[in-house]
Amino acid sequence: MGRILVTGASGYVGGRLVPRLIAAGLQVRVLARTPAKLAVAPWIEQVEVSPGDVGGDLDAAMQDVDVAVYLVHSIGQGPNWRQRELADAQNFAGAAAKAGVGRIVYLGGLGQVDDRLSPHLLSRHDVGQALAASGVSTVELRAGMILGSGSASFEMLRYLVDTLPIMVTPRWVTTKGQPIAIADVLTYLVRAISDPAPISGVFEIGGPNVITYAELMTSYAAAAGLPRRRLIPVPVLTPGLSAHWVGLVTPVPATLAAELVESLVNEVTLCDDRAERQFDVRPMSVREALARALASQQRGEVPSRFTDADAFALTPTDPSWAGGTLLRDERQRDFDTTPELAFAAVTRIGGTNGWYGGSLLWRVRGWLDIIAGGPGLRRGRRDQDDLRIGEPLDFWRVEELTPGHLRLRAEMLLPGHAWLTFDVTPIPGGCRVHQLAEFRPHGLLGRLYWLAVAPFHRFVFPALLRGIERDAKDLADARK
């Protein structure tokens, strides 16, 4: 197969599709309006980047392209976004036909035309028709909600269920859908792109489970280990009001939430299994998709390379809020000692050296942890001067340790996951110590916990930095 042109490579699906195509041994060119946005992508050195926009001049981008993949949309971007989507699709299709592209592959949206579709779904269909009207063989894959960390629909679900143990819900939560895992979407796309046989037409893709949004909320709560959520239906809660509520509770902008919520009014289920038969895909269940989508969030990490994680791991092209809320307490202090001495003092915290300031508060926190069944501060540390990866340090564990960098993972009992990170960097005349406390809350209880302890951070964390500075100076004096 010849060259593959991928649009939307900095987006949710495109950012995952590109490494899959590379792994399949295909030549990939990505169209980027702002190439700098892709600089952090781990696959950037393995692709050709063509600057440009789907609505502009595409002659250079389409040159020697065998398959063009269309993954862009303008949903929620201004009042005329539907007209823009259609014009962009027509321009793209015309350029593909002019260049002699063999196939267009497009990811659209489910829904039946006679079902009074939302503007979002209507636009998805209009784009597919515009691409096919070019005369280029077009494969349109129509999907409903995509389950995978980072997608707008999934993050909306995540935040609603994580945050609210009791929800007043509109009637659309009883609408049926057929969600599909992002890994299965990628498999369909790769096979639609690489199939050597002539192929075109509309193919509906979805998982094996037909489920209402209310049932999906319940399934998510179970997968996340949350107590069962209570849903109180209210018939007067319109999609417009729902969108404003979603905008307040979740990181999804209200303009985008309005389009997504309005689409939830439509039932989006498959009419046939042509896609499964054509592409030989057996999609995973909602339960498995949710469990896999939550795995990277529960680890609290973003892999630096796509080969380090499965298709559900977060990537640098994801939204910054993907994976759930991450609450932070960030502080720094400049020392007049060398970076080596400062980091030596950092690695001496805990055990009999203690936590320098707010000692009573640290001890109280340790006692409360023991009462709750956690380790408390009683584990101490193996050696007061030497630290190793993987060993316990009071109620923390050493997760990362390199010169100038220490990351501790909390093992006290918490309604969430917590980390404490120190980074030491040189500056003229000394060094800078950066201290970062992070907490990924688990449900409403986790958020309430952070609010309860945040006032005490004002005492313990500045005091911890001051104590590390004193220890660094003592080490310097001892070496004179």
C-alpha cells in the first residue's frame, strides 16, 4: 500500500490511529494546521508532516496518497460550525479526487435520518455524503459513544458519575445507545484503510451491548469501585439546561456539551452487522471497555511512548483534563547550596529525620491512617541517608528516583491517589527546589477530603521546604 494521509492527528482518535498505522508498516503523512502541536507526539519522527488545513490548498498534502483519512470536525466551534464542516469536507473530497486518491476513510456518527437527528449527528451524515459525492471510493464508519479515556463523551460520563452520588437526570438518560471501545474503533479504521479489496459504503460500528445512558452510569460506577449512584428522573430538565449543568460539573465546555447532550436524545444503535462481517472485528463489551479505559487513570501516569501502553493509555495528544481531575499544591524555593546537597537533603526526609515542619499534623495524619487500617508513619525508612526505588518511606513508597528527581506515591488509606514529587535544578548561585503534591480524587468523597486537608497544606508544605533547606545547609557545613 502507498502513503496514508491522516487528518486530525492532534485529536483524540487521530493521535491513537497514527501509531497503529506505523506499527502496521504503513507510510504515514499527517496534515497539521499547527505542526508544533505534534512536537510532543512520540511518533513524530516516524511520519511526514504536511502543513495545511482541510479547508485550504491540499495539493501538496494529497500528492502520492493512496488513502486519505478524514477525522476532523468543528462541533461547537461558533454558530456556523455545520456550514464550516460541510465546506471543509467538500474541499477535502475535491482535492482527493483531483489527486487521484484511491480511497477516503471517514469516522462519522450513528443515527437514522428519519429520527429527527440532532444537528451534530446530521452534520456527521452530511460530511459523509459530501466525501462520497466526490467520486472517490469512500468508507464511512458510523459510531456512537466511544469509550476510552480522553474522549469528550467518556470524560463527561466520568466526571458526572465520579462527582455526584445523587443525580437529577433528564429523560434522555433512558435513550438507548451502543457504545464502542476506542481500541475497536482503531481496529475498524486500520482494516478499512489497509483492506486491499475494493470497498466503499456506510458501515455502522458499535459494541455488543445496547444500553441506556442511565445503565452506562451505573456500569461506570461499578467499574470505578464507586457506591451505586441514585438517579432521580425529572421530565422538565431540557437538553439545554442539562448542557449548562454538564459545563459546570465536567471539564467539557458548555458549547460542546450542548451538542453532545442534544445528540443523546437520539437512539443510536446498529441496524445490521455488516461492519463486523466485512472487517472481521468482534468488539469488546461495555464492561471490558470501561475497565480498560479506567486502567491508566488509576495508575496516575501518562506513558511517554505509545509502545509502553495499550490503546487506552493516555497520550500527549489527549486533552489536559483526560484521566480525571488532578488536584495540585505546587511550591518552590531557591537554595544557596549546590543542587547535589539540596537533593541529598530531599532524600533524607521521613523516618527519624521527620518531615521538618508541622510535626504534630504529620503525626496526627499517621495516627488517623493507622486507625483506618493503613500503615501510618510506623514503617519509617530502611536507612536515614540512603534511598532506593520501590522501598517504603513512612506512609509513602519511592516510585521514581533519579539525580535531582524524587517521586513518592502515597500508601496511606485515601479516597483517591496521591503523589509527592521533588525536582532540584541548578540556578546561578545555587539551586531551585520544586515541590509538587498531586491528588487524583475518587468520587465526591475524594474531593471533600482534599478540601478538608488543603488548609493544613499551607503549614506543612512550606515548612517541609524550609526544613530541607536547613538540612542542606547543615550538610554543607559538615563538609567544610
